[in-house]
Amino acid sequence: MIRLAPHVGIDPRPSAESLYLLLMWNVGSRHDPNGQEGLLHFLEHTLFKGTRRRRSRQLFAAVERYGGELNAFTTKDKMAVEMRLPPFAAEVGLRLLAELADEATFPENEVEKEREVILEELAMYEDIPEESLLDHFEEQVFAEGGLRHPILGYVASVQAIQAQDLRTAYARLAHTPWVLLLTGPLSVSQGDKLLARQGWLTRAVGSQVWPTQAERPAPPSQRTFERPIQQIHLVVGGEGPSPYRWEESLPFFLLMYHLGGGQMTSRFNLLLRELYGWAYTVYGFTHTYPERTVWGFYAGLSPEVAEKARRIIHRELDKPLFQSPSSAQLARLKRAYLGRQKLAWENPTYRLSVEARHWLDMGEPFSPQAWEAALWAVEPSHLQAAAEAAFSLRYERAYVPLKGV
């Protein structure tokens, strides 16, 4: 990533066929006010509902007439607008990003329609046990704080948000730190001229920090909820280190990859699916924030084997506490993890999201070379220390079938 301005970067990819643009703000659902959980997600939805120049349909038509895509997303600590376009439509995309950042109007009738869309989105996720379980897991990990509530909020809080609340939040967005990143078949010189013409290199960068309630971890607990379902859906997880403290986070991420990294040879997949045939879906996940990581392992299980699978998960989480890998084993794990990251890095959506988050959180572009050097510096004893720090305190959350049904 080449820095063109304190808040703008370009990643030239000469062989690419399309341009990917990402405008990210340093604010997310953890900054939602009490009683208005879901406000930032609502704001993201309604950004596209009209500007001073165009109606919603015209905004999308401006991109789609070139075959492009316009989208947005909200995480617990970031909000972003993203766009994919052919290179010849780059100026259109940059103009449209500025229009969305400066001129959204939030018409009352459009806000009311989008409220219904979001309520349907909430209902959809609640109807998917796996999604619902993961959405609500952090309610159990944290007793207080903005990370506790789901990104979408709750039915009551979404119903309470009014158009003026969105306009007020949008006005604050203008004073919030942001970064704009581009990748595609543009040279540095071409990108610099293009961004300068559209005013992005001299655009003001805000410094306002949105208030949020500090997180207070809850005591470890095990909770079960009955649902009209057939499977048992189980999550076992907890808290881990900041992703930016590489000496702590890289050993931890290596452990997560080894146990449930999504590959067929991950430890939990080999045991719960391949050896015993107990689970169709089993994987690990990490939700990273500037100061911490929330981790977990999910498994969908038949009721008859759920307790056995649960015991295996805890047994494997205990193993690293007293078993350290050999240097050869660790080298193989590093190669596999590094290879997976390089594959992911080819995806511009993933690559620029990582870059933008690092830029906003750390004040500078991400260095893949420094990260890789830190990875190769991990020693076997570091994995043991990471396991002791992250896996000692655990939370369990499960959805189980209704009794007597």
C-alpha cells in the first residue's frame, strides 16, 4: 500500500481487471448510544436512500450502468462503503463516494421503509440458529460495553431510531477519522492525479472519537436456550489478545488455525467430522478489535453426541496448556497459516479491509513484510503462553431442541 496522503492509499495491481474502492470510518456499532443499539447499521443502510442530487435508484444506477457494484457494511468498530468498478469508471466512483459522505438526506419515508427491511433482517438472522448464536455470543462474554450488543441491535432499539437520529449521527460522521483505499490496474501516478482531481488528497480528516461504554468482561458461564430446532448448536469461546500485539496475537492465531481454521485437517474437523462423524459443520472464528479478540469454536451436533463433542472440545483446548509443539511441527503450522493468509490476501475486499483497519487503529499502513517476520519469530513456548492466556477462561452458549417435542 502506497500512501498518497495522510488518509489515502493506493495498491497498484497491474494485472487486475477491476478497481476496488473502500472508504472506511473509525466508528461502528460499539458506539451506538444506549437504547439506540443498531444506529450505525441503520445509518449504513440509509446512506443510499438519497442525496441532495440523486434518489436511491439513481445512486445505484450511476455504478451499475458500468457493471459495477455498490455496497456498505458495518462491524462493531468500523463502518465502510465499498465499490467495484471497471477502471474507466474510476472518476464516477470517487465522485459518488464523496456524494455519499457529504450529501445524504435520510428522507422520512425512506427511513421508515428501511426500518422494515432491517426488522426483516433481524428476523432472518434469528431464524438461522448458527447466525443467532454467534450474534449473541458477546452478550455472554461482556457484562457491559458497546461490544456486547449485536451489530443490528434489537427490535425495540431499531423501532426507536428516528430519521433525525440518523441525520445527527451522519453529521458526526463528517468529523470522524476515515481512510480511502484503492486497488486495481492504476499506476501510482494515475491514482494520484485521479484522486487529486476529485479532491480526496486535500479532503479534511476528522479527529472526533465517538463515546462508548467501556467493556467489562463477564464471569465465565455456560448457558443453554431452547429453540424449535433439530440440532444442538454449540459455541465455546472467550477473550484473546489485541491483534496488533503480534508477539501475543500471532501465537494465538496459529493455535486457532490449528484447532479450527476452516481447513479439512484442522484438529476439530478431523475429530468431530472425519473420525467420529458427529458434525457436518465445525470451525473456529475470531472477532478482532483494537484492544482485544473474541474467539470461539462452533459446532452443529445431533443431541445424542453433543456432550461427547463438548468434552472433546474442552480436552483439546486444555492440551496446549501442557503440550508444546516441536520446532518442526511449528514450522509446518506456520507455513500452512502463512499460505492461507497469502491466498486470502489475493482477495481485494479482504486485503483492503485489513489495510484500512490497521491504518485507522495504528495510524499507519499495514506492513505484510513486518507481519511475516513476526510470524517466523514465534517460538514453541509462545504457543503455550498464548493458550494459557486465552483458553483458561471459557464461555459456552448452546441452542438445543425444545424438550418434549
